[in-house]
Amino acid sequence: MEQNGENLRPRPMSESKSEMIELVLPNDTNPLGALLGGRLMHWIDLAGALAAHRHSHSYAVTASMDHIDFLVPVHVGDMVILQSSVNRAFHTSMEVGVKVLVENYISGSRQKVATAYLTFVAVDRHGRKLEVAPAVPQTDDEQRRYEGALRRREASRNERERRKAARA
Ligand SMILES: CC(C)(COP(=O)(O)OP(=O)(O)OC[C@H]1O[C@@H](n2cnc3c(N)ncnc32)[C@H](O)[C@@H]1OP(=O)(O)O)[C@@H](O)C(=O)NCCC(=O)NCCS
């Protein structure tokens, strides 16, 4: 595994915070004018990558995305806000949380649309894995997300092992 040089300095989780805003256009929707789930997953992937790049100061590839529940429908003309942040960095991988909100810009109200957790692996320009800096929680909320990330990593590893054994 390659070293990431001076990029290994521990960083506050908040340094990776990113926000992406999309206006839902007709090309993003089904014939009834509702946002396509696949388009939202694409935006979630991009929003997650922003936080992974900011934390690792490197390229990153998506290793996994957890299951996503779409809580409320989103329609053409809506404004979609995607907030992302690294929850925890391991060796070469990082868990990133993405929260998706829909904003009604007439009333100013916001509703939660979905939450997703993604794992990104830091790589160099040749695709070789890179070690990443620790992400340091500084608030109670960040500490909760930091601890949750370890639980989710263990649960998804167990699940991958279980599926592998079932295939053998
Ligand atoms: C993700 C990828 C880099 C892992 O490479 P690998 O050599 O198999 O990785 P390793 O087993 O050494 O694991 C490397 C890290 O990735 C994590 N990882 C690997 N597969 C994972 C998965 N399915 N989900 C979550 N984390 C995963 C490991 O836990 C490890 O984390 P750590 O270094 O922080 O402990 C590799 O499988 C890959 O390049 N996949 C394609 C990525 C891609 O193209 N994504 C875009 C979608 S098309």
C-alpha cells in the first residue's frame, strides 16, 4: 500500500463537509414527473466523493453503497440538497454519510428524502490504494457517527463473508 505523504495528518471530520445542490429537471424524472431513484443514487455517489476527496486529498473509488430508502417523492422543479461528510477513516477506506433533503424554495421548508452510507477507497493516479489520515470527531454528533461507522463496517464485512460462504 502506498503512503499518502503529509496527507496523513489527522483531520477533523468537519473538514470533509460538503454540500451539492441540484435542481430537478424533466430529464431527471419519470413520465409522472418524479425524480428517478437511479439519478438520485448518482448524485449521492458524487456528493459522497466530494467528502472523500476533501478528507483524503486524493482520488477515491466507490467500494460500496448501503441500501437506501426513499422517504418522500421528489418532483420536477424541486431543489435537492445533498450534504456529505466522512464519518470515519480506516486504513485505505473511508465511510461517508450523505443526507438528502428536498427544499421548497417558495416556503423555505426542507424535508429529509434519504440517508446513505458509502465506502470510498483512496487511490493514486494509477489506481493503487493509499493510506488515509484519521478523521477526528469533535462534537457529540460526530462521535455518534464515528462509532456507528465501525459498527456498520463490521456488519457489512460479516454480511460479505456470509454471502461468500453461501456461494462456495
Ligand atoms: C474497492 C477496491 C479498491 C478494493 O480493493 P481490494 O484490493 O479488493 O481491497 P482490500 O480487500 O485490500 O480492501 C481495501 C479497503 O477497502 C475496503 N473494502 C473492500 N471492499 C469493500 C466493500 N465491498 N465494501 C466496503 N469496503 C470495502 C476494505 O475493508 C479495506 O479497507 P481498509 O483498508 O480501510 O481496511 C476494489 O475492489 C476496486 O477497485 N473496486 C472497483 C471500484 C470502482 O470502480 N468503483 C466504481 C463503481 S463502477
